[in-house]
Amino acid sequence: MSADIKYWTEAHATGGGRDGTAALESGKLKLTMTPPKELGGSGEGHNPEELFALGYAACYLGAMRFAAQSEKLGDVPDDATVNAHVGIGPRSDGGFGLKVKLVVNMPGVEAAVAEKIAERGHHICPYSNATKGNIEVETEVA
């Protein structure tokens, strides 16, 4: 499926990739990258899974707000949260794979409404669209 792209960003990695630096071309963010201890690294820097979790949580929360408003499903409260848990590990057919668990909390929203908003958010969120059919994404509405 084609997308009519309205915004591009650019980042570059240097060093060993997972063991080096990653920075936005704009200069607004530069991070030291190190593998987590569980994968043999020092765990003292950041890793791609952390960055993916940050992006997915923020994007999905925004997508749920957009879905709720545009589809008149109800309001997503200001104190709503999304916790994105991103895991990495070896795949049975080689290489590595990711798994995601999104935990959605919408205080004061009826459970059925929150479930519908969460479901519709996946249709809007570019992270959800990019991962659909590629990795396991579990959504829990708390």
C-alpha cells in the first residue's frame, strides 16, 4: 500500500551500530548506543528496542486520540497512558525478532469504549500498520 508522505526525518548511526552512536541529522538528539546486558552488552547506553518502545507508545496514544475524536467514540482522558514493552530474541528460523505488548490505561472510560478506541487506534497508528503481520503485537486495556 502506498503512502502520501508529508514528513521525513533522518538519522544516522556510527560505530558498531548497536554499539556506537545514533543521532538525528537535525542535531536535536544524539544517543550512545550499547546492547543491553541480556544480549551481552554493558547496558549503559540505549538500544534500538528502547527507541522503538518510545516511538510506538507515543504514536499509538496519539492514534487512539485521533480515532476517538474522528470516529466520535468518546474522549481519551488527559491522563491516559500507553506503556510499550518491546522484546527482542532469536527467531526459530534464524536472526532476531521483536515482540510488543502495549498496555493502555484510560482512567474513567468504560471498558468496552476503551477497547474500541484501542482497536481503532491500530488502524491509524503507522507503527501498528508497519508491524501488522510482521511481529506479534499484544494490546491490553487495563
